Amino acid sequence: MGHAGMAAAAVRYLRSAGAPTVAGPVEALPRPDLRAVGEDERAPVDPARFRRVLGHFATGVTVVTAPATGADGPAGFACQSFASLSLDPPLVCFMVGRTSATWPRIARAGVFCVNVLGAHQGDLCRGFAVSGADKFAGVAHDPAPVSGSPRLAGAAAWVDCTIHAVHTGGDHLIVVGRVDALGAGGDGEDGEDSAVRPLLFHKGRFLD
């Protein structure tokens, strides 16, 4: 049962149990009081240990791209922190470091395309993970249908989006995109039967 099915089952259960319904909109909880750890304070969790332990969670790997704006060429960076967020409306999200040099270019474009990389695209990922180089040199791509963002050839899937919201999250930003178009690699517009295996990252390396 997917997320939508589980949500529907929960609603049916609550109704059958006689739970009260909400008459108006649900108010958001107050924002937590977040602050940076001072130089004279001990961090609650050692950063190296944090990275090492969280590395046990295997993730897919994406390249987030945006079209050229003004004098800038197309932008793109390798991103592990991508996830689906909402079915109705269709939303996805990714996280990007506040110090990223690529993010301001994506923000100026106002749109982006998430390219879900295939297992054969480890070298492509490494190219988009570096700063200062021409990341698109020799990389085959075409424009995504709505945003015009680079859609990388050979990707397992692509998701074409408009920036919907941006939230703060410590030393990162949480970028929410509204999905305008999407597809899976190589099998036509929908491509549900795509045989492209995803690229997976686990404990600091790509999985075979």
C-alpha cells in the first residue's frame, strides 16, 4: 500500500472510530527556536560521527539542473537529498547547502529538473559534484519539456519542476518544487517499464 493508500485507510479508520472532524484549516505549529552552536560550545553530535552513522542510509543519486539565465550557462549539481513530498498537489523536494555556488543560479531560473541517475552514471555524478568546472562539457542532454532545464541522456528518470517554496534547515535549504512533467528513461513519455537501474550511494561510495 502506497502513502496515498495508507492515508486513505487512516481517514476511514478515524471516521469509523467517531473521531471529531476539523472544521477549519489546521494551524501550523510554531517554528522551533534554532540557532548555530557557538564557537565556545560543544556540538551536540560530532559532525564526523553524524556523517558516518547517517551514511548507513542508502540513497539514490540525482543531478539537479536549471536552464541558462542571462550570461550564465546551464547550472547543475549532484544531489543525494531528493525525495517525493506530495501527491496532490504533486511536489518533490531537495536539500542544498547554503554555501552552494550553484543554488543561486537555480533560484534565479525559478525552475529545475531532477535527473535520477542510472547505475552506469557514476562518473557523470562525480563530474557534477565538483565546483568551478564546465560540468556540461561533453554531456549529452536535451531541454526538459516545460522548464527547458537540461535533461541528461541515459538517466533512469527525470522530474521537471517549478520552484514552489524554499525553507531553511540549519546549514541547508529545503527546496520544494511543483512537478510540471516527468518520465522514466528511454521508454517513451511514461516509461514505467524502463530497465535502467538506479545509481545508489551507501557509506561513502556507489553500490555495485
